[in-house]
Amino acid sequence: MKIVKKTWIAILALATAIVAACTSAKHVNEDTTGGSASADGDGLNVKNNDKISADSISARRAELQARLEKLRATIRDREMSCVYGSPEVIQSYSADTRAMRHEADSLQKVLLDMLESEKDSLYKRLKSIDETVNGRSGEKVYGPPEMINKYNARNKDLREKHDSLQNEIDKIDREIYNIKNNNRQ
């Protein structure tokens, strides 16, 4: 009965994580008119809501990561401990450890899926910026100095955004690597 209860809890936790990941990703990827688009006419839509959604995704990811680390620590402790008692007690202990391992594997998969989804979203934004920068690279700008300065400032902002997105992608790659390697320990 105890195994069924823990398995049921693990399944519910996994379902909750999947629903949260899908719902959060939907809010980030939706194209709503609530955000403020750039008035530069370069085709890049910059939304104010993105930061809020990204923060909630990061918080959910941190929550899952903390739960995964706690489970892994518990599993390590259980694997190193000596269990005394009847065969039923030992079997129950082993079954509980297997259920925890299964839950940890499920959480790891959800975390990796969330990270890959976020990485794909960042790559799309990075590609859009690259296309815009490439389209602007050889252009001559004519007009008053204010307009030229504004154009140059926008190019600088785009390059900084590109670097920022690339750093975020690199950070996600490191997180994926760490999650995968922590499982092997």
C-alpha cells in the first residue's frame, strides 16, 4: 500500500510539472498584443510580459531542481545505509528507494525538457536578431544626426541583446550538462 501511495504521489507530481511546463511555455510563446513592440520597424517584437513569464519559469525550474537534488541526496543516503529487519521490511525499503529513483528520473526528464524548450525559444529569438542585424549591416542611413544616432543605438542594443541571449543559452547548456552528470553520481 505504501508503494502505491508513493507511486501515486510521484505520478501526480510529474503530471503537475508537465502541466506547469506546458502552461508556462504557452504564455511565453503566445503572440499577444499586450506587449509593447519596438517602434524601430525592424520586425522584432519586444514584450514587457516576457520577463515576468521567464521569472515564473525559472522559479518553477528551481523548485523542480531543488526537489530533484533532495531526492538524489535521500537516494544516496538510502543506498549507503544498512537495513535490518524482516524480508518484508527490507523489500519495502528497496521498493521505496526504487520509487524515489523513478521519481528522480521523471523530474530530471521534465527539467531537461523545460531547459530544451527554453533553449529552443532563445535560439529562435537569437536567429531573429541575427537576421535583423544582417539586414541592417550594409545599409547607409541618411537624415539628421538624431536619426542616425538612434539607428546606431538600436544596432548597439541588438548586438548587446544577441550577446545576452547567447550567454543565456550557454548557461542553459551548463545546467543541462550538470543535471545529466549529477544523475551518474
